Amino acid sequence: MTVPEAPNILLVMTDQQRWDTLRCYGYEHMITPNVDALAARGVAFSRAFVQGAVCGPSRNSIVSSQYVHTHGVYGNEQWLRPDQPNWIEALREGGYHTVNIGKMHTAPIRLAAGFNHRTVVENKNYRQGIENGTQTPLGHGASHHGPNVTGVGQSAVGVDGRW
């Protein structure tokens, strides 16, 4: 009997994105073809609620499957304690190569956070790679103030001007 190949998993989280600003949820005034295609081919949640009022606690709830008052991360300058299980580490330990591109508000910023690789863009006007907890320089100049750098994870606007 052949063991089936593990499926690829892609989790896309936009920052400060309300559901009612995307065409895939019925908003007619925004053109979001790439997000719409992902929603059509993947899982799109119709009843999702944030666990925390700011980014860090919400992201920690997503990766730990716990409420904010359970995991204890109340601000953006914190991350899960090393002894707290999360599904990123579970996937990595199960043989997946886990990658984070973008911002996660980990603290310290260079924390591996369970990922095999991270390309960190956290509004700090620099970009660093994290390989198994070791910092690897990838260049400089990544800023959140518009599409001034080209490439994956370096701008909120795609090369063609679309999301």
C-alpha cells in the first residue's frame, strides 16, 4: 500500500483586512482576483472572529488554538512561551517545511517561532531571514510604506498593482 503524499498547506492572513472589503465575500467595488482565486480553490471562512483586539494576540490564538486569556499573549511585543504547543511546530515535527513570509509580531523579532524559515518584514525598515533560529541577511530596504521594493513578502501591493 502506498502512503499518500502530505497535502500542501498555505495559510494567508492579510493585515487589517475586513471581510467586507473583498470581492469573494460580495464587495463589488474592490478588484481582488488573487484573493478570490485562493478563496474559490481553498477554504474561505464565513464566520470567523478575532480573539484579540490587536495583531499579536490574534496570531498567537491562531497558531496555538487557544483563547488570549489561555495563552497569555496580550500585546504585539510577546510570543508564545516555548513550552506552549502550536500547530506550526507540530507540522514541522511531522515532516513539513514550515515558512513564514511577512510579519508575525514575534518577540524577539528574530525568534524562529516554530518555522524552519522566516522572511521577516515587520515595519522595521529592514529584512532578515531566519533559518532554524539563525539570522541570515537577505538585504535591506523593505518598508511598509508602499511598493518601493519588489519581491515576495516585501510589499502589500503586487508587482502588477493588484492584491
